[in-house]
Amino acid sequence: MRDLFAALGDRAPAALLFVSAVPNTLPSPSGLSTVLGVPLPFLSAQLLIGRKAWLPDFIARRTTARTDFEVLMGRVLPWLQRAERLLKPRLSGLALPPMEYALGILERDGLWVLAGLCVAALSLTVVSGVVLAIVKAVTVLVTTALQ
């Protein structure tokens, strides 16, 4: 992980978030998603609060077999190539802090940052609805049980 972080420079947080999240969406060798998934909460939190990204040593030292990583990259590469065709520098004002905390930071693409914010708002709405439904269900259940 440390080598990937160093090689990617200032784009490391976004790229590592992407590379770390992909194994959780694709079939991959056993244990690979665990190794690559560990940095997700650390990198996400750092981007959220606007800090320069870093990884704790116990995460930075984590490794996976080269063959497993090559298999993963073979599966991810077509998706990265598609993303490269879609992402390009535009609306750059939206790709600066605090707006940059989304997929668009890979290519400084403000349009995709805006799309990411829309998806985040939609997700927040859906999750809020689910939480509200759970609270109402528990309230009805408790009220019914007490009668």
C-alpha cells in the first residue's frame, strides 16, 4: 500500500479509494478485498475533513501476492480505461476543495464532482427514508406491545 501511495502522488487518495473499493464490487481472490478494504475508512475520513491523506503504518505495510494484484488489475483496467474516456479536466472550480471530495478528483473533472454530489444527496435521502421507516416501525411495535 505504501508503494502505491507514493507512486500516485497527490492523486493517491482518490485512486486508492477507487482501487480499494473495486474488490468489494467484483469477484476477487479470497482475502484481497480485506487487504485493500482496510484503507477505505481512513482515506474517506481524511478526504471528508480536508486533511492531506496518509495511511497508518499497520495499513501501509499491508501487502498482497503479486499474482492476486495482477488478477485484480486485469479486471479493473477495462473500467479505468472507460473512466479515462469520460473524465477530463472541466469545470475546474468544482474540483477544488471542499468540492473535490468525490470521484472527479482523479481527473480534476468538476462535472463528475457535481454528479458525485448529486448521487451523495440521493443516497442521503434514501438512507434517511430507511432510518425514518425503521424508527416508525419500532415505534409502532413498541406501542402495540405496550397495549
